[in-house]
Amino acid sequence: MIDATSGAPPVEAEAVPPRAWAVWTWRLAALLIKLALGSVVALIIFGGLLVAAPELFDYLIAPAFQAWQTVLVAVVIQGLPFLLLGTVVSAAISAFVSDAALSRVLPKRVALAVPVAGMAGAVLPGCECASVPVAGSLMRRGVPPAAALAFLLSAPAINPVVLVATSIAFPGRPEMVGARFLASLATSVSMGWLWLRLGKPEWLRLNRSADAHRHGGHTRLDVFRRGLQHDFLHAGGFLVLGATAAATFNIVVPPTWLQTFTGSTWLAVPLLGTLAVILSICSEADAFVAASLAAFPATAKLAFMVVGPMVDLKLISLQTGTFGRAFAVRFCAATFLVAVLVASAVGAWLL
Amino acid sequence: MRTLNALNRHRTALLLLLSGAALLRITLASDLFQRYVKQSLRPELVAAGVLLVLLGILSAVRDQPGEAHDEEARGHAGPGRLAWLLAPPALLLLSFAPPSLGAFTVARDGSGQIARPVTFDPLPPTGTLRLRLSDFDARAVWDTHQSLKGRTVEVEGFVAPGRNGTWQISRIIVSCCAADARVVAVTVLGPTAPPANTWVTVTGTWNPADATPTIEAATLARIPSPADPYRDTAP
């Protein structure tokens, strides 16, 4: 394949298959449509605010907008180093690790590989931003998706850093740490097995351009660097998208509506699960926020800490970028349900 | 259109340099990163910034301009135009970095919930008690021995509006980044409120009659805002 350069003569332009241009135009159109839709949604939210409280508008707009920017930028800054670390590991796996080496580490039977991968998440500390690209590259390298998914979910949830943070946030309550570990591990392994039973490979749309084979004639280090650049920029865009959604909810949803649900455990558990999705707090910090929700039952706080590292707006966005939308929608919805159920069961038993 | 096309051809190098420069500006060239994330994240941010700048330079030197662009045109997946979303936050940080969270966040916070500590350490028997706001709150609400009663207390924080025309001295505590901000606040009785977001030291006594933590202020002094705004410290 010849690399086309900026000064390509018109003769070569004809050689480009029309289908590629159709795809290109379609993508651009799709992007424009999404931009337009996004603007409409933003306008409706803004309009609603203006209609609901016109007299507050002048007072609200400036500090609210600034707080929104601060939260957005904060989520991005917090995520970037870990996303970069994840893409470095992912690019290294793509460029340097052979398929055979990985399959030697995991048990041959996939049903057994799932819990092994889930436990591996406890040993390899990773933030949720880092584990998405790593899980993607594991799949590209032939690790069964079920096992890679169990790792994806467990790595940010049960690593030592998170467990220590949880014990600090809940002083004198070691059962919180135990319950979090058990419920998170059980959820990740269940999701791996669930994928084994119900998952369809066509839902997964792995981005393959970072693969070593594509760039024939380059050094390994170049392959590594290009994979890294590509994965980082690709995931970075989705990180900003997720951060924008999280910051918007953070500013638009008034914290006072939480007060209504503190009484009933049945309502409080799914409510705090949903709150974890919306707030997109990193797993190192979510225990402190959970502890500050003092009026809620312990099981609801557990649900908050089990759901948060596995499903949140930032993660949904990152997973859409890495695995495709068909996968992200189904997987995140199923993970949320399983996480809430498991947290309720473990909470009823231990807390 | 021509400019946009040119921008797109250099997208990889441009975005890597921009993101790297933004991270280095808020960590090495200033302390601005403390408005957004916890202090201990600085080494990771610096490392990421240096790596991104290096990658950007390498990409500008070694890759053909427009390579990713052309791959997309051929139907292969490049980093995607969504990668451009990295530009606005980076530009924001390189220009006027948004301020740290303050009175607005306090005013929105309706929780008023104070975590119950396991034990209370004994206080020094005499003299002014210099307390963190969260300690004052916890003792005011949960301490059955009322260890604050009758003591002169000094607390530090920024000014935020309270309910029913009162005002509060407040702190925002962040464990990881500004998205996990928690609010602690003490209602101040006595002097009129300084402008919102002014940092002050208040000396006074605890008012046990109020259900929410309240201090009867005797003195009020303005102080410069601290470098790390999100850590609750004693005066």
C-alpha cells in the first residue's frame, strides 16, 4: 500500500474507491447530526432553566457555568494520566507480547479463565480509565472476551489502593471493605460468565488499527508509538465526552432531591447506584463520598461503591469508543443490574 | 475549509502537544492543578505531560502529516474526529483556567450530613481551640459530652451564603478530583458577611441551641486564600 501524501496528483484521487468517500461523508454527516442533536438537548436544558427560574438566571449562570467548567476539567485531568498509562500498557501488549504468551497464563477453559482474570484485577492496580484500553488490547491479542471483561470490571473495583481508601473512609467498619471486595468480585465474575452464555461476538467492534500487522515496514518501537498515540487520542476524545456529561449532571441535578429517598432501602439502593453512574467519581475517591451520604442505609452505600467503578458516564463513553456502541449499551445496562442485585444480596448478608 | 483540512492533517501531533502543554502549565509552570485534583497527583500529571509532549514532537517529526487522516479516508479507523474534543479543555487550561469550586457549590449542597466519628480525641484543657471545620461539625452534632461547650474556638474557611439570610464559613473537601467535592460548613452569627469566597478566620463560641453547627463570632479576620483550597486544615 502506498502512503498517499498531501500533494497526491489527481490521477491517484481516482484510484480511491468511491465507497471510502461515501463512508467518509457519512461519518461527517453523522458527526454533524450528533452535534446538532447535542446542541438541541443543551438548548432545551438551558431553556427549561430559563423558564423555571427567570429571576435566578442572571445570578445562576456565571458561577454555575464556572463550576461546570471546573468539574469538567477536573475529571479530564484526573483521568488523563491513568488513560495514558492504560494506553501505554495496551500498546505494549499490542507491539511486544505474543498471542502464545498470553494464552499460557490463563487456564484453557474459559469458564475457569473468568475468575482467574477477575482475581488478577485485585493484584494489578488500575483506575477505570486505564483498564478499558488494556482490556481492549487483551481481546485483540486473543484473550477470551469473557475473561478480559471480568478483568475490566474488577481491576478498578478491588485493587489494594481502593480497598485501603475504603477502610479509611469507613473507620471502624471493616465489614464495609469485605462487602465491597466480595460484591465487586462476584459482579465481575458473574458478568464474565454471563457474557459466555449470552454475549454475541458481533456486538464487539474492536478498533484494530493499532495492530502491529497493519504497519508493515516500521520498527517495533514505531508500531508501539503509533498504537499509543492512536489509542490515547481516540480514548481521550471519549473521556472528554464522558466528563462533559458527568459535569453537566453534577451541576444540573440538585443534591437536595437525594433527601427524599433516604427512608426506604428498596428505593435507596437503586438510587445511589444511579447516582454513582451520574457522578462518575474515580474508584479511589468514591468511598469518601459514600461515607458522606450518612443518612442512607449501608447497603445503598455499598451499591454506590460497587456500581461506580464498573458503570458510569465516563466509562460508558470510553467503552463506546473502545468496543463499539452495540456492546457498551448492553454491557453497561447488564452490569448495572447485576451490580445492584449483588450489592443488595451481599449487603443483606454482611451489613 | 483549507485551514481546517490543514489542522486535521496535523491532528495527532497538535493534540498531543496541546494536551501535554496544558498538563505541564498547571503543574510545573504554576500550582493551578490544585484547583482540580488532589495535591498528590502532581508527579503523575507531570510524567503524563512530559510523555505527551515527547510523543507530539516525535509524531511531528517522524509521521507523514495527514497519515491518520488518509487512513480514515481509506476507510480505516484513525483516532477519529472525536479526538478534537481534547482541544477545548486543553485550551481552557492554557488560557484562563477555571477557578476552584466555592460559594456556588456550597449553596447548592443540601445534604448537611455529617459523618459520625468513632471516637473524639481529648481536647487541650485550656486556651483557644484551633479546629478543622469538619472537626467542629462532628463535635457539634455527635459529641454527647459536648466538649465544645463554653470553649473559645477558631476556625478557618471561605465565606458562603447560608439559609434564611445567614452566612456560613465553609470548606470544600476533595479526595481525588473536584467531581467528588464534599461540603462542610458552619453557620456564623454576629458580624455581617464579607463578600462570598473571601477566606476568613473566625474566633468565637459554639452555639448549642442550634441544630446545625453554629458559631457565635467574636472576631473575624480576612486571610489570603490557601494554595491548596480543598484540604480541611486547622488555622
